[in-house]
Amino acid sequence: MSLRDYLHEIARCPSIEALWTTHTNKMATYGFDRLIYGFTRYRTSTSLGDPEDFVILTNHSIEYTDEFLGEGLYYHAPMVHWALANDGACSWTVLHDMAKSHAMTPAEERVIAFNQRMGVTAGYTVSFKSISARSKGAIALTARPGLSQPEVDAIWAEHGDDIKLMNDIAHLKILTLPYSAPNRALTRRQREALEWVGDGKTMQDIAVIMGLTSATVEKHLRLAREALAVETTAQAVMKAAFANQMFIMDV
């Protein structure tokens, strides 16, 4: 698939699942066979937000993700720290330099040891430019087993501009597609009620429009608030809008 064909395919993807399949297949042609993409809209000075609200996409093994993501190792990963402080692309050569100069904390060293044990030793990280202090996204491109970091750097020297462009475009497309963690998904009725709230309708208006009682509408809104882990309906509307769960068009 040429770069132009890839971009056309990504532009037409109707779902994150379809996009991720296209993107991982394309990155594999450059030698990057395991990817982790992460994005948060709820970053603060002391937290990345609730992990349940992260957009996480990966084709790493369950054994890897259970520990790296499930047990929170990512929070101490040196390249995650780099991504949070920078934009652009970075070779994992910096990890080898940090190790040689003993510049890592014990927690960072544990992450590196885990990655080495899992064959995650060479690659690149791309950190996407944010327009909000609350949001941040990045992707880790792990090279296939057998590729050394110097070999990966040589691939990047030849194709890095195209690879970065494709990851930037994939990231921008992901932001337009509906996404929800399993515990954050809304039912059709919950989504419909939130949409009418977003349109400025009163509880009585919504009850008439949906053909329900006001109590039933409030029940749908309460369940939507619980699903999205927020306190107010206004927060639920904002969070559902961020995740593109409102005003969804059938495709």
C-alpha cells in the first residue's frame, strides 16, 4: 500500500477498529510490528486522569499489556515521560544512553528490565502536539524481534518523515471516531437523552420528545452519569462529546 493509498484508506475508516487494523499493518511493513497508542483528555499537573478514560490501542500480547498497562508500569516508563514533555519523534537510543550514564530511577530501571524480558528493546516514540494542556497523545512503535536500534534508526533516516506523517494523520482521525472503554459505553436511550440536553431541551421537553415520563428521562441521565463516572449531567454531556458518543451518524 502506497502512502497515498494509506492516507485514503485512513480517511475513509468508519471505526477505530478498522483504522487500527490498517495502521498496524502499514507500520509492520517498516518493521514496527507492535504498537501502543494512548490518548487522554483529562491530564492534570499530577495525573494523566482516570485510566478508564484513556483511549488505548495496542496489538501487543496480553502478557505484555496486563503488566505494562494493567499494573501501571507505563507510569514509570522513560519514553512516556519523554512524550509528556515533548512533541515529535524520538529514537529509543536515549534509553541506551540513560542506562549507560545510570540516569534512570529504580522504577524506570524496572520498566526497562520488563521490556527487555518481553522483547521490547528497539523502536521509536511519536508524541503528538496538543492544543490543550489537558490532552496528550503518543504512540510507541516497537521494532520486530531481531532488529537492533541502529537498524531501526537507519529505517527512520530513510522513511521517518513518512512514518511520522502517517502516525500524525492516524492520531487526528482517531480523535474524530467514537470510542468508549467497556465501562464507559452508553446505551442508545442514555445517549439520546444526553443529546437533547446538549440541544438545550428541558426535562419536560425531553420527556415529550422521547415519549417517556420525566422520571424515566432522569433515570437515563442518572445511568449515563454513572457510566461516565461524573457528578453532573453537564459533565456527562461534555465527556460524551469528547468521546464522540453523541450525535453519531450511521455509516
